[in-house]
Amino acid sequence: MDRGTNGPVKDSPGVAAPPPVIYLTGLALAFALDWIWPVALLPAAVQYAVGLPVIVLGLAAIALAFRRFRRAGTHIEPYKPTTAIVTDGLYGRSRNPIYVAMTGISLGIAVAADNVWVVPMLVPILVVMRYGVIAREERYLEGKFGDDYRRYKAAVRRWL
């Protein structure tokens, strides 16, 4: 941690919580609601045939994103300093492909577990992600990388 003129300066976006914790908390709440008030809608054949491929696709996207960060030599954890902007691969299509993948995985879990509560629980998850994580990350990256990040932000959508 560097020291500025007014005390410590943290080289990270200062997100509200690690994104996996945000998604897992929402999923835990959805499963608690499902335990209290179960609502079954889908036959087992549909649950697994649709839900599992969506989960696998999301996990594959996260693995590809991790690889891009490693190649760029920068941290993927939002509480560590960013040393480079990743703009290729999935990041050429979305500024937040890991968050898109986590949302997809959540939807895949909803279908595979036949848990309708996951869907409305995504609303507060996405609000926290948008304002407690993404807004802070974007502010941090603009401050650190300036025009390079602003050009990337103008060229690539936040989600899809």
C-alpha cells in the first residue's frame, strides 16, 4: 500500500465484496427460500438437459477470462492492483464477461435445481454488482489508465 499526502492510498477499486461472494450469497438465499416455499416447475429431463450445459458454458467462460488475465500479467481479484487492461478474447465483446458468466451459471443452477427463487434473487445481486462492484472498478480503471480505458469503455459494452 502506498502512502499519499493524506494517509494510505489503496491501489484497488474497493469493491463492496468479492463478486463470487455476492453471487453465492444470493444463491444461498434462493435455496433457503426454496426450502421454505418450494415451487417445482420443470421436469427432471429439462432441468439437467438445459441447466448443466449453461453451467458448463459459464465455467468455461470464466476459465478463458482467467487465462487472459494471467497472460496480461495482471490480477483478477478486484481487491488487488490492476496492472493492465485486458481487451482481447471475451473482453473484446464484454467488459465484464466473468460477471456475465456468473449470472449465466446462476441461471443454469436455477434450471438444474428447479429453483425459481434464483431468478428474482438475481435482481438485488445485479444491483449490487452494478453499483457496488462495476461502478467502482470502472472509476478505478479510468483513474489508473485514463484515455486508454475510456476508449475501451466506449468501444465495448458493459454486459453483452
